Amino acid sequence: MESVSYPLYPEAVVLSVLGGITVILGIPPFIWHFLQHNVAATSLVFWVTLLNLTNFINPILWPRDNVSDWWKGQILCDIEVRLFVGSTVALPGALACIMRKLAKVMDTKNIVMAPSRAQRIREAVLEILCCFGFPILLMLIYYIVQPIRYFLWGISGCNTAFDNSWPSVVLVMMWSPIVSLVGAYYSGLLIFRLYRYRTEFTHLLRRHKTTKSRFLRLFIMSFIMILIILPLQFYILFKNVQLVSAPYSWSNVHGPNWNEVITLPSFGVVIFDRWIRVADGFLVFLAFGTGTDAGKLYRSWLIWMKMGKAFPSLYRSHGSEQSQKGSGWSLSNKAKRVFSQQDSHPSLLSPTTTRSASSIPISTTDQLLPPSNPLVTNARSLFSRLFTTSKSRQALLPLFSNKKSNPVVTEPNYCDSLSTSITKPESH
């Protein structure tokens, strides 16, 4: 009997290669945001990278249509299909949290200079519930409407199966479009506030300790993904609603054939949402993996791997950053930066202190020194300041040396006069 040969589809190779690339590209942004305790951004990178990991593995396991020789994917597919169900709300949930946070940055009526510990914990818990709690709940509910174990496609691999009844729509399918609508709402609110407060944009970002580049990259990435996910989820929901044709029955759904695995050849066709996951992976990397912070992380890794011998410029770039900004991890380095400011006086009214409920700076010193001549500079190198002793050291006046001096209140600008107490989560 003549044996049948099954060709290796090029789509399997392309999908696996692209999936592997996006997994590698997603690791640095995930680590950086995890160390920064950015729950929403970390979960977004996590879910996108996890989905692309399946894009890398599945085409390797099932690259051909030799269905009779396939491994049935026990355990692996059981995990994957539940991850797929959870990701339908995890991705839009993470995007909604990111858009909500960006919209709060542009909320001029509820500005907080330094959120309290309780506020930070409350925000973190909310993001964890949206990005992980709700997806896990949906994974558990999926069992109610799961008629078979799973589908197994060529190239694409494991896929979910739903009962063709209304509980499938109400319990699982409709939540992804609803969460996407929440993200779209915050996206529209952010666009409105960007236009309305465009003249105060830079000042508001400085209040929340972020940069314009980071803010815009995050906004553009989230906005594009919402534009992709929102219509896609409603299209899928519309198609699934059309398939509803039978009443729900627990005995029928969880009957004797529940453990069945249905295998389907691909004929070289990949399920379209696999390509969307790849696009999401590259989009996440462009947003999170190409900024200044990511560049510093890559450079530190290359130096740790002893690549500085082959690329000496890594040490020069690393050294210049350390001399300009300092490492920030050593108490002695912080002290050196503080006391090195005695040769230059950028502001005669610094330092300033602010109350948590007010953005009006209040000076703690009077004018102690006359303004220096900008044409005459006595710039000294770092080593000369640290390792040489001046014969005529200028005496430093301690703060609060004049007991009768009164605090000087500077005139607030327009943005400083805004209220800083939190009253409501958002304002339209």
C-alpha cells in the first residue's frame, strides 16, 4: 500500500519563528515593568508573551496534516484552552487599566502629588483583579459550557470548544466585548482631556513623574490595540450568537463523550487570531522595549555578560549615565550628589516642601547667597571635588540658622492652584 506524504506547511514555520521572536522580545519589558511594580503593563506583556509562546510551540508539534499520527496534546491543551479563555478578558482588562491610569494623569481636578500607601494598594488590587482575578474566574466558569475536551487543529494547535446554547454567550463570550468597551471609554476620555488640557500637558506629566515619550508610547500602543480588539471581539460575538441553536442541558454538555478530542487538519490555513497575537507581540515591544529605560536594561545585561570587551562603547555609555544621574542605589552616592551642589545654586529658594493636599511650594530658607555671575565659572571635576581639600573652604550656612526668618510663599501658577484631593475616581 502506497504511503501518503504530508508536506510541511510554510505557515507552520513562519508562525513558529515569529512566535519565538515575540517571546524573546517580550522578556525585557516584562522584567522591567515587574521590577517597577506596574501591574497593568506587566500583565499585558505577560499575557501577550504567553499567547505567543503557544504560537511558537504548537506549529512545532503539529506542522503537518497527518492526523492519525498526532499526539493528542493531553495536559498541554487542557492548560492552553483555559489560558485562551482567560486571555479574552485579560488583554482588554489590562488595556482598560492602562487607559484608566493615563486618563487619571490628565485629570486636573483630582491631582495627588504623592498617593498614600492605601491608595497604591487599592490601585494594585483593582488591577490584579482585572488582569488576573477575572480571567481565572472565567477559566473556571468555562467548564459549565465546555461540551468536549478541546479541538486540535493542524499548525494552530489547541482550541476551545463551546456549547451552542445561550449560557455560553452570557457566561463567557460577552465579557470580552464589555471589558473592551470600558477600555474604549477611558481611551475616549483620555483623548478629550489631551485636547482640553494640551497647554498643561508637560506640567501634568511632571506631577506624576513620567515623561512625554513614555506617556505617548503607552497611549498609542493601547489605543491601537483597543482599535484592533474591540471590533474583533464584537465580530466574534456576533458570529457565535448566530450559532446558538439549542437549549442548555448539563447532562448533554457533560455526557459520556465529554473527554473527546476532535482533530482537524489545517490544509495550510492558520486560525486568524494567531496572527493577531503576533502583531500584538511586536506592538508591545515597540511600546515597552524601545525606550530609554529599556536601553539601559539591555546595556546592563550586555555588560553583565562581559560583552564590554567586544563593545567598549557599552562602558562609556554606562559610565556617562552614572556620572550624570548616579546609580541611585547607594546611600553614599546620594550624599555625594547632595553635597556636590554647594558649588552651584540653581535656585535660591530651594529646598521646598509641600503638603500632601496642596501643590503650593513653601520655601524653608531665606536668600542666603547672592546670585553667581554666569560668565565666571569654577567648574571642577568629580575627582577633584572628592579627593582634594580646599585651603579656603567656603562656610556653609545651616538651614534655619536665622530663627526669625519667616517662610516665603511663592506665587502659584495656574496648575498649582488646582485641588489635589481625590474626590471621585474620574471626572468627565
